Amino acid sequence: MMRPVISSARSLSRSVARQATRAFSTQQQQQQSRGQSSSSSSSSSSSKSRWAGVFGATLLFGATTTVALAADDQKVDYNAVRSAIANKLEKEGYDDGSYGPVLVRLAWHCAGTFDVKTGKWGSNAGLDVARDLLEPIKKAFPTISYADLYTLAGVVAIEEMGGPTIPWRPGRTDATDGTACPPDGNLPDASKEQNHLRNIFYRMGFDDRAIVALSGAHALGRCHTNRSGYDQPWTRAPTTFSNEYFRLLLEETWTPRKWKGPLQYTNSKSGSDLMMLPTDLSLIQDPAFKTWVDKYAKDQELFFNDFAKYFSQLLELGVKFPEPQKPKSLWNKLFG
Ligand code: CCH
């Protein structure tokens, strides 16, 4: 039987306890909303980066709140990590003044390789690109996994850029060797269209609504010719999270840009300063996708809620989170 790792809340920093509480309630909410059975993650009880929630606050004996945390997790103050990430975001002279968008893209690329059929890849593995920006934070908090750090950075970036609060909890582990790396081609190819998007996102277990909601992240950031071959931002406020991407998709006239680069679309009605990828345009060419573009363009709150839900799911693909430990009964406490 697994030996519970229990210590008094007093012996833990407040921030860790707060984080554990948040993580625990998030997990419960998510399990309820997804209708998961409690056995779905039972195999994880032996996981190295064991995490457990807060429980038994005023149980028998009127005990103070007890917190179960694995030894590794006690060393990570996730609120301090959040602050360290937030402090790194603004940077005059880099793109539009913020590293936020590129951190969101990093988080998505960490997770977006998942295969729902085999349960392989996703945030748990394949993180072969260590990002310079986050490396000092990894050094300052060495017990956080890269996968947790990269996904948390995406979450903090979205929140700091005015987006919704994204449920996030620790528990991802890093691959120990290259065998866990996904094959090339698991991430979408911008030159393709709706069938390709569906192949990629259905493989992760998402549906049309989720594809459109997640694509709304292109409100942020820009394309770089030296990275992807594409050029320009999607919106005129690329460091603010909003539903602007959907509004522009519908309101602008998008025509192929005349240039030497790959096919991309330009806003020919209002200045040719913005862009859409072929995959972006497929969201208004495909009727089932367009239904959701219409809804999100009209209703930012709906977009924020959906984005928070699906982005959180994306970052948890394939990750087996440990079950919170159940409180011992009085009988077990006395005689167990
Ligand atoms: Fe994306 N994205 N993305 N993307 N992406 C690019 C940039 C960002 C596709 C292609 C590209 C998502 C989905 C897709 C961001 C978040 C998300 C670029 C330009 C391409 C190309 C890269 C460059 O040149 O720097 C395609 C195809 C898909 C299909 O679904 C999803 C999902 C997300 C997040 C939820 C963000 C943010 C950026 C801006 C990065 C930056 O550096 O500014």
C-alpha cells in the first residue's frame, strides 16, 4: 500500500498549501465535468512527482488542515514560479514588447503532439527544446519539471495578457530519454485546410468547437519569416488576449498576399498589415467551424470560458495525475 505523505499545514509554506488547494479543487471540478471515474488515474499513485491534495480539514479530533504533498512538490513554490514568469514577460525591443505570445506557443507545442488512441506524447514527454527565457527560472526552481514550467508559463502569459484564468496543476514529468519523443508531423501544418486540422485535433481527442476556440490564441503574437516562413501578426493588439482574431476573420476581406513567401492571406480592405494562415481561413470556409467563429466573435465571455477549458485540457493530455489521498477513518487512525 502506498505510504501517505502527510504533514501539518503549519510546516508548509502558505503558498504551497494554497496551490495544493487550488489544484485539488480544480482536479475535482474537472473530473466532475468530464465525468471521469476515480479509477482513471489510479495507476499514477506510484508516479515520481507524486502530488496530493488538501483534505480532511476539520476531520475527527478537530485536526488542523492536513496537507499531503510528495517530497518533490514541497520544494516548489508555484506562486513564486508564477511571479518569476510574469516578471519576464515584458521586454522592450522584442517583437511587440512581450514574450507572452511565444510562451503560449511553447506551451501549445509541448502538449499538441498527444495521441488519444495510444495515450502517447503530449506534455509528459518530448520536450527537447529548452527555452532560454525560462532556463533561469528552472535553475531557481530546479525541482519543477520542464513540462510543468513550460505549460505554467503559457498559462501565466495568457492571464497576464488579459485572458481568462486557466485551471492548471503540477504533475507532468519530463522524458528521461529520446524514445518518448513524438514523430514529426504531430503538429498542424499551416499550409493545409480543415481536414488536416481535424485529423490533428481529433487525434488529441478534441472536437470542432475546441479546434476553433484554441485557434483563438492567434489573437496573440505574430509570424516570423525566420521561424516559420510566414510574416506579420493576426491582430493589431498582439499582446492582448481577446476575441479580436474571430472578429477580424469575419469582418476583413482576406486575399492571397502577393509576395515571395508561402501562401498567406492579407487584409486587403484595411491596409495589408495583418495576416491569416490557410488553416486560419479554413475556420470560416468550413460551415461547422464557422458556427463557432460567429459565436466567439459576438461573445468574448463564451470564448474566454471555452478557451480556458480547452487550453487546460490541452496541457493535461496524457498526464496521469495522482489521486488525492483519502483521509483515514478514525478506526484506521487508531488501529490501522
Ligand atoms: Fe499557432 N502558429 N498554430 N497556435 N501560435 C504560429 C504562431 C503562434 C499554427 C501555426 C502557427 C495554435 C494553432 C496553430 C500560437 C498559439 C497557438 C505561427 C508562426 C504559425 C505558422 C510562428 C512564427 O513564425 O513565429 C497552426 C497551423 C495551428 C493550427 O491549429 C494553437 C492551438 C495555439 C495555442 C493555443 C501563438 C501564441 C503564436 C505566436 C507566437 C509568437 O512568437 O508570437
